[in-house]
Amino acid sequence: MAGVTNVRTRLVGDRDGVAAEAVVGFVRLWRTARRHLARSWDEVSSVVTGLGWTVAVLTLVAFVVGYRFGLREVVVVGFAGALLVAVAAIALIGRSRLLIRMSRPVRRVAVGDDAAVTVTAENPTRFPSVPTTVEVPVGSGLVDVAIPSIAPHSTFERAVPVPTLRRGVLDVGPVTGVRADPVGLVRRELVWTDREQVIVHPRTVAIPSTSTGLVRDLEGQATTDLSPADISFHAIREYMPGDDPRTVHWKSTAKTGALMVRQFEDTRRSHLVVALGLSRAEFADEDEFELAVSAAASLGSRAVRDGREVTVVVSERTPEFAKRAVYAVHRLPTVTPTRLLDAFASVALADATLPVAEVARIVGTDTAGISVAFLVVGSTIGLPALRLAATRFPVGVEVVAVICEPEAMPRFVRVPGLTVMTIGYLDDLRHALHRSAAA
């Protein structure tokens, strides 16, 4: 049938016999050898380091130049390089029979809490194992775990601490077995475990629900909008088609002889806003910013636990080489306190972000029904800038500025349209809110 062919037809056409079989056999052998050579080359190139390739090239050049021009010293250099290559090849012979595991770390911890993973090596064979070393990446660092010789059917455990001095998201693992020569010409890695993640939350302080006394009406603030069903009674009127029968006021109906229903004033729950700027120019140092993050996280997580309507925002970053500044804010998830703290773990200072006054303008314009707004800022922000930011919110919004200045004496100041709290420690936030509620 036309178009159907095979290897023999393509190679030898109509010829047959011993010559045709030899050609087909040679081609098949060549393809198999080329496939094995390619696989071997990939395996070799995957274990040879940059230093290894350099030594190999210098060894080859030393042999060629030394024998070509009769330079014995150069030939000696070539033999020295060949010896190093032979030692490196011997170092890769064999494989480890150990079984290495890593315990799953605690996924979420707070700053300063203890966190660690345990690396376990098991020798399932009948012979003692050879001492080896495994590497455990922890964040941006690398921890070398030396595993000694393990007796048959025995295990060895080593705890690897996870640093939690700073909040952030740390990748832990994978545990990698390393086999290399003393000089570093070759290096073979064997991945034993998966990569795990540890989220270090900012430290927060417990704020009692009663400390949110800045909100004028926790249960709901009555408005002039009328509603057929709510908790704020307004008046009684005649029944109209479509009214809920459950709102019928039977005593009034009996007195007037006409069907009368209750009418209510619509109430709205107070809406809390927590805004944190990320501009590096608004904070004196990293410690000041960490205190601000902890204060904002404490306010936001407390509001979420109380079931309040809350919006938590940080200023959006402008990408590098952008033609114009990004005029926006980034809203953090407030579904649960854990989700909010996860988002705060990744917040960082940036050079190209909006100042706090512009953050206040955006959140004040885009968020409806705000009753209280917390502006968490650094010590470099002056009172005029805070008063300007307070004017960007709608009339009637209670604006509270929390100035974070490590080790400063706590202060509490009220000016028209603005309450200013200065905290030097995170616990000062609790006391400042208690004082504000009492006032």
C-alpha cells in the first residue's frame, strides 16, 4: 500500500540478503548507542560542577600542550588533573541506602515562638551506614545536618530550628542528600522530602471587645431611612399591599378599625477600617514598622473575631520602572483572623507607595458606611499630615491615628476630628484603647 514503509525499505530499498541485514543492524546499533551516549552525557553533566569542568578542560589542554611541545612540567599538571578526576569519579560510586524523612512543621507560628523540624535517618540494611551529610534549606539559609554511621535497623534524629525572630513566609526543605568529592569537582544531589512552608505571623495583643468604645453604637446606628423590619421603632401606619403580616399591630387595628402595621428606622452596623501605609519614608526603621504591623494586625483580628464589619488595607506598591504611580490600595482578606494574619506576614516596606493621606482618600471614597478609621503610621508623620489624612474621610467618621514609636512614652491627644495615640510597646495599644473607651 502506498505510503506504508519500514526501516528496511527506507535504508536498502529492494535489496535483501546479508548486506541489507548488516546495514539495518548497524543503523539500529548506532541509534541505540547514540541514545545511551546522550543519556550518559546528561547524567555526567548533571553532577559535574563548574570547577569540575574547568579542571577537565585544563587537564586536556595540559596533556595536548605538554606532549606537543615536550613540556614535562605541563604534562605533570595534566596527570595531577587526571588524578583529581579519577578521585572525583570514585567518590560518586555507590548510593546511600538510608531512608530520610522530615517531620511536618507547625504551619503557622507567631514571632518569637519555637518552631523546628526533625530530620530522621533510618538504616534498613544489615550493615552499618557510611557517615553522610544532608542539606535542609530554611528560608534564605542552608543548614547542614551531619548524619553519623547508623547501626543496622536503627535511626538517627536531628532537630533543625526554624528562625521566627521576624515575621514572613519561610520555605523549609526539601531535605537533599549530597554526595561530592573533597575538592568539589562533582556533586550529586538526592531529594528526599517535599518543601514545606512556615508562616510567621506578627505578634498581636489581645484587645477586649469593650475596648472598642470609639464606636458610638455597636449594635447599629439608626438612620433616617425607613424599614418594614428592624430594631429601631419609628411609628404605626396603615397597612399597604405587600407589607409583612407579621408587622401588624393588633391593638391599634382594634382601636381604629383599620389594619395598622409597625414601621421601623433602618439601622446599620458600624464599619471599622484599619489602614497601614507601607512607605519607607513614613517609618524611622524596621523595628518601628514591625510595631505598626503588629498594631494593625491586633486591631483587625480583634474586629474579625467580634464579627464586626471590617476593612483592612495597605498601600499598593508601584512596580519598578512604571511610568506612573499606582493610585490604589490593597485590601487584605478579613474572612477569618488566620487569613488576615497570613496576609500581614507578607507585608513589607517599599519606596514607591502612596503616603498615608492618599491611602485615607482612597479608602474613604471607596468604602461605604465607615464609622471608625484607624490610621497606623510611623513616628516621622507629623500632626499636620495626620489632620490632612483625617479630612479625607467622610464627615462623621471617627478617625484614630496610632503612631508607633518604639520605647516612646505612651501619649493620648484629642484634636478636632482626630484622636492621636502614641505607643512605644504593643501593650500600650490595649491601655490606649481602654482610656479612649473610658473617655
